Amino acid sequence: MNSLVQAITDMREEEAVRTAKEMLDTGVSPLQVLADCREAMSAVGRKFEKGEYFVSELILAGEILKAISAEVRPRLQQTAQTKQGPKVLLGTVKGDIHDIGKDIVNFMLDVNSFQVTDLGVDVAPSVFVEQIKQREPLVVALSGFLTLSYTSMKETVEAIAAAGLRDKVKIMIGGGTVDQQVCSYAGADAFGKDAMAAVALAKQWTEGKIHAQQNVR
Amino acid sequence: MPSKTFVDPDVGKAPAQLYAERMKRFVDVYQLKQPDRIPIQLGFGYMLAEMYGVTRQEQHENGAKELEMMEKAGACFQPDSIMGLFNNPAVSLAVGDLMTKFPGHGLDPNGSFQFVEGEYMKAEDYDAFIDDPADWGIRKYWPRVFSELGGMGLLPPLGMATFGVYGLYTLGSLAAPPLAKALRVMAHAVEAQAAADQRAVQTVQRMAELGFGPPTFMGALIEAPFDLMSDTLRGMRGIMLDMHRHPDKLLAAQEKVLRFQIEYAVAWCNATGIKVAFIPLHRGSDGFMSLAQFEKFYWPQLKAMQVGLVEAGIMPFVFYEGVWDQRLRYLADLPKGKTTGLFQSSDIFKVKRAVGDTMCIMGGMPNSLLQAGTAEQVRDLTKRLCAEVGKGGGYIMSVGVGEMEGCRPELVKAWVEATKEYGVYH
């Protein structure tokens, strides 16, 4: 682990940003700095999984990454390689504007190399359907905190089925007090209690399917 | 299967007798004593609108209609205590509150009331807040969060306006049109909230006349100091960064918040005679912060708040939202038999083992089971809750939140019956 990776992983914000600047000033390639950031974010994700880090560290890590990206961007000649991982469509269902759990799931999927499209909060079933057609994800993740979201999740799954897309995607739900009862009620494929469960499900569902998806493109 | 031979022991009793019996059940369990039977509270929330076919907007705004629905539901289900919704949008609408969204106002008429969190106080505002929270709050914060109170930003510094005859000479500045408008809005908001308070009191009185015990959430509404800073001022993102970037300022601000909240709760309880403070918790549960952060930024302040209230003769009724399984041992330090905890998604059996001799426990029935389970599953869980969590008393049967939207009436009926059957102490 080099000093940049270490500083980010240990949440030393000022030192991390300063180190990144120094690296760029002394001729280290911007792509290398970004690669270090990715390595550090994976380490942060692992600490979150182990229960050593919590929401505050994920948010701070995001802030550090933003500050370093601002330094890197002007010096970037070529665009960084786009991610090749399986696609996941994520959003908080209609009528619910809670985003904390969804954002954590986004972070954890992202550091595990998934290509996540976050549709935000209060997302109507029709928007999920439209985005599935457009982006062809393998996994759809529905988030909701309110008890009202159970019904919205069910309506979203029904809309996906009505559009003839149900067998094209695996659907997971999570957030608040979601459990197996809610999962059956909503007609989802599985539920997850936390962001690690979301990653495990997404991995399980997409294993061996990445290449198939790439071939289509 | 629901037992077909069930005869409700409460049917046929006079309301005054029912009220006395139900009231005694709550008084007993609050003191960790064993009552005659485990009390059950139905916090119906939006389930009332669903059962009786009105919009959620109407339920929030039409107090008479809500009372009528509570009377019907009370007669039908016969719980020990019953609750509808806790809030009316009138005051929020009057001031242009940007921190809440109500059905029919920025949401579908059947949408669900929600808070809109934001970074309404910036990190650079900490010094001004700590120096004088009220002055900063009225002149800087109100214009940011209440769209109709923008004129308050034109007030002179409150210290200047307060003291001596020279202070009186500043009052002319209140005639500036935006400020004059803000003051009129305030007067209207005061009337709206006073009317809502009066309706709430009438509802509680009417339900008591019909024989129902007190709604458990009724009390001075305050927050853990960390949560007040997070929910209303810094937003979750801001406060999470503050623990890393501005730890000392966050602690200093919480000290101020702790002081004025206790002072308010004591005054409210003295004025109403209701010696309860309702404290819904948000960011202290498992997952948001580490135990080290919890020990520094959350628990000492919340514990001081609860101890302060108990010393003033007030019962903290604390809503432990989310999961608290990893931090139950801290709760065991609270004064014994002086507080109540409503647990949303914690392992309720673990809660009983950890704090059963410390506080009265409420909760245990998942909303999802009343929504998508079977009567048999509901009865089985109720039986287990009564036997294990109800053991020795100090337990109130309830769902884990003050809301039962989407729950099926026949399952709720089976649940109440099972509680009256298995919850009897012999």
C-alpha cells in the first residue's frame, strides 16, 4: 500500500489530498493516482464490510475522492478506462425520498466493480421500466424505507413484468424493515438486510454473465 | 387459526371501568411491574384512512374525521390504547416549511408524510450557533427553512433589540414590508398550531371517555442532541463529516441543545401535567456510526438528557428506531424502572434479556407480518412475545413503529385477540 492509498484508507483527508497533488506535481501519471484511489476505496469498502467503518467514513472517503478528482481532471489527457462490470439499476421507489441506504448500496456495488446507474429517489415504476429497456441491466435494486414502499416495490415489479422484462432482470429489494414477507409480497427475487448482502446477491446473480453482456455491446 | 370461541373480556364493560383497567396496565408496566394482562397499543397511522376510505391528506387535515375513524377502529379492535396520526400540516404550510412534505402538498393525496433533510446550517455557521443559537436561528436559519419567513433576516441582532429603551427604538425596523409580512405569517402559524393542539387534546379526551388508555407517544417532543443537530441543522452528510472535521464544535453545539431541550420538556410537562417526554432517535442506531463515535458524540448526551428528565420526575419514552442490537449494553446503564423504549427492528428477545430489568419494552410485532403473513403466524409470534418478552411484566405489545399502513384488519384482529388470550398473567 503506497502512502496515498494508506492516507485515504486511514481517513487522513488533508494528507491524502496533499499527497495526490505532490504525486501529480512530480510526474506521476494521473491514471496511476486514480488507480490508487480505486485501491483505497476498495480497502474502505472492506473495512465497512468488517464493521470497522460506518456511514461517516464512506461519506468522508467520497469527499476525499472528490477533492483528488478535482486535482486530477485538468491533467487527464485520456479518459480513464470505463468499467466493464455488470450493470445494476438502483433507485428508491415511488413515494419514498429516503436515500441513505441506497447511497451506501451504490458505494459498495461501485467499489466491487459493478456499473451502477442510480435513478435517485421517488422513482416511478415507468421510469424503472424505461431505464431497463435503455440500459439492459442484469440486476435491478429497489430501495425503500417507509412501510408505504412495500406497495411501490410490488407495483414496480408488476410494471417490469407487464413490460415483458421480468425474465431479463433479477430484482432485489432492501431498506428499512424489508424482510422475506415483503419480498414475497413485492414479487422480488431476493431481499438484502444490508449493502454487503446487496453485493453478494449481485455477484451471485451475475457470475459468468459479464462476458455475455459485453458480447452484446 | 384464530380461535373461533374467543370472547373478548373487554366487551360489555363500562367505559370508566375499561379506562381504569387499561390505565393501570400502563402505569404497572412503566414501573416494570406485572399487570393483569399485557397492554396492546394500536398505532394505526394511515391504516385508518385505508380502512375507512378517505385520503391520507384528509386524515391529516380533518381532525373530526380522524376522531370518527379512531372511534370506529377502537370499537372494532378494542386495544388498550389507540393512536392515529401525530401531526397536522397547518403550521408547516403557514410558514412554508421546507423540511417536511405532506400528502396533497408536494406529494400525492395518498402519499406518506416525510422529512426532507438538508444542510440548512453550514459548517462555517457553527461559531455563530454556539455563540447564540436563538439569535442565529431566528435571523439566519428561519429564512433558509421557512420560505414565508424570509423577512426575519432583517431583524436587528436580538441582543440589541432586547435591552433597555434603546432596544425599543429598534422596533421601527420591524415595519419593513418583508419583516412585517413575516410577523403576520407568524401570528397565523401560532393560531394554526394552537388549533391543532386543541384538536389533539379533544381527541385524547374523547378516546379516554370511551375507555381507551393514553396514547404512549403523548409527551414533550424532543430529540437526542446529536439528532437535533443532524435532522434539523447539518443534515446527515454534514454531521457525519463533522465527526471527522469539527468534533469539538459538534460537541459544544450539542451542549447548548441539551440544555434548552431539557428546559423545554420540564416546562411542557409542568404545564400539561403529562410527565412524559417522547424522544424519537435517528442516527445512533447500529450502522450509522462506530461504537467509538457513539461513545463520544451520541450516548453521553442522550444519557444525560434521560437522566436529567428522570431527575425532574419525567419519564423518557424513547423510540429506538432502526436496530440497536450492538449497543443494548449502554441502555442498561439508564435509571431502573424510569424509562420506556419502543424498539423498531432490534431483536426484541435480545432486548428483553439486555434491558428487561432496566426499562419498559414496547414493540415486537413486525408490520410486514400483519401485512403479508397468516393469522396462524401472527398468533404464534404473539404467543412467543407474551411468554418471553412479557415475562414478569414491563412490556407493551405493539408494532415497532407508530404506523400500521397496509396491515390487514383480519390479521390485526387476530393479533389483539391473541394478546388478550396469551397476555394474561396468572
